[in-house]
Amino acid sequence: MSEKKKTLTFVGVAAGLLVLALITAPRRVTPTAFNDQGQPFFPEFKDPLTATSLEVIDYDEATGSAQPFKVQLKDGKWTIPSHHNYPADGKDRLAKTAAAVIDIKKDDFRSDNVSDHEGCGVVDPLDEKAASLKGRGKRVTIKGAGEQVLADFIIGKPIEGRDGFRFVRVPGQKRVYAARMNIDISTKFSDWIEADLLQVNKDDIQQVVLKDYSIDERRGIVNQRDVIVLDKKESDWLANNMRSSEEVDKTKMNDFLTALDGLAIVGVRLKPAGLSESLEKSSSGVMLSQSDMLSLQSKGYYFTPNGQLLSNEGELQATTKDGVIYTLRFGEVVYGQGEAVTAGSDSLAPPPGSGPAENRYLFITTSFDPKQLPAEPKKPRNTDFASKPNDLNTRFARWYYVISSASFDKLHLTRRDLVKPKTKTS
């Protein structure tokens, strides 16, 4: 073989070995588990204002049941389906929640093993096939128009040593991620409703009437104790039947008015349709069926033969300078905790022993008294407030409200609470 052929042979062999080395040499491989690290969970969800519903499913390990809470936009109105479609003040809050969800990213891969789901707390709370009651997470679903799913994920346990991070999993997928969760997903009924229930300013209240009575249901009689009438005279308050040596306690009166101004509810129950319709028409009589009567009695309210509505634990009236009269009637205690208080059940009678009686039913109506308006020529030209009672009655008519025991105690006062001996001046 000539030298030239030998050289070409060696070159060919060397080239072949080089190709073989390139093929067989170990390469730096990126595991598929890390391919989506740092990416958003829901890349198609970009506009928080497209969200029209939020559903959160919590899990109660004690009862082994899923606890749903939902806010939705339906027929142009925000409502809470789990609470009898009570009106929700949900647009802004849902938009903020949706914006925070859009920002959630797959910060770290954690596991592809189904057996890790329980330890990470990302077991689907709706998974009926899962054997264990433990390790269930909070499932959050956001939808848009036409029930389009914009985001659906399960929030698990906090990650130890990483402040603000939680385990997160998409339902139907095995993979678990670590994600920074800068998000407040509240399922508290009170967080999603109009906070200003009465829409009254305490400085506008000119008269308060406290009807201190209770109903003896067993004997069918009314225990009438007192009627306290308090009138505002400039900066002072005067009470009826007050001795010359007595005065209204300004501090306690101010506390009462503050509680009335800021009255908040902790739950609602839907009134029967016939009763609600009658109450919306404040100028006409109330027509009641037998079921309406039973509904009222179960909540601690009774109509007398002459059409007067009485309540278990008395009532109060507050009249504003515009002639709007608010009547608050205090009914039965409300037993239970959680959703048993906020939404209740269809049961007419509260089950004794089903939980602490820390709340109470409240029945609200309004009316208008033109006598409260100033005489001519001071009468205001704008009399829109005359229609306010009708607007408020339409709002209040559908609902039995539930208030906390703390609110009840601040409003359910007696003469002894508000009238004191005059302070001696030196």
C-alpha cells in the first residue's frame, strides 16, 4: 500500500472515531420536569376583568365533607349562590383575586409522585376515590363567560423554610410545584357583602325608641317591661320619664349610635316568597300564608290578630332627620358555627345543642314620617330621601339577617344602661 493510501485510510478511521465519539459521548440533558419551571400556571388567563365567578372548595376533615363557597356574576348581578344568592359586593375583590392568580408561577418542581400528594396537602377535596381524609387542599376555580375555566388549581400546605411559598397542583395532573402565593382567597361571607347594612349616619339620628319586652312562647303572652324614648336636643339626649336628678349617659349613647351605624351581619336566611313580596310593598298590608307564619315563628317573630309584628326580644326604632324610620326586631338565637350560621339550612327549628348560641336573628323594616322634616321655609327642595324607605324595604324584604351576640348586646339596651344619676358639679 502506498504512503498516500495509508494516509487516507488513517484519516478515514480518525473521522469515523470522531463521529462515534460524538454520538456516544455523555450529553447535558435537561429533565422534562424542569421544562416549565418559572412559567405561569395559566398562560392564557391574562385579563382579571374577564373573571365572572370564583369557587373555593375547602375540606372539613372532622366531618369528611367538602365546603363550597362561590361568588358569581349572573344576570348582571353579583351573588353568593351558597348563601341563597345574597347580593355580593364582589366585582373589585374578584378582580384583585384574579390578578393575583394570574401572577402565580411554577417556581419549583417538587414531585411527580401521587403518593406525595397527601404530604404536600394537594389531594383534591372533591376526589371521592381518595382513601384518606387527610392532606386535602383548597381547590380554587375561576371561570369567565360561558363557564370557560380560566384557572383551576389546588393550594396545599406552606413550604417549610420558604416564606410565602405553598405546594400547588393542577387537578387531574400528578405534578406538584412550589409557588409563591401572594393571594388572599377569602371564603368568609362577611368579606364579600356590602358592609354598610343600614346605610345610616349616626349623626343624622334624631330619635331612638327602645321597646323593652319579650314573648313568653309557652304561655303566649308579652312581657312588656318598658318603652324608652330618647330625643336629641342639639348635642344632648333626653329620655322620657327621666327624673330631674338623672341624665342620659353620653358615652353609652354614643356607643349605641356607633354600633347602629356600623351594624354588620354574620349570616342570612331567605324569607318565604309571599312574605318578601308583601314586605316590599311597605304601604300595603301584609298577606301571610300558613308557611309564612311558621317561618316567622321559627325565627322568633309573631303577628298579633291586629296585624302588629312582635319579636322574641323586643325592638328598637331609630328616626333620622330626613324622616326615615328604621325598625330592628330581635328574634331567636341562632345555633351552630361556620356555614350553619352564615347560610343555615332548610330546617325550621334550630337544633338545640348543635353549637354555641352566639348569634341572633334580626328583622329590619323601614318607613317614612314626613313630620320629622323641618317646617317651611326650611324644607329641602330635594326630597329624594322620601323614597329611601321603599328602596331599603326592597333590599331588606327578602332576608332574615343574623347578627353576632356582640352586636345584639350593644343594641339591646334598657333604661338602666342609658340613664344615670347626674354628675355633680363642684
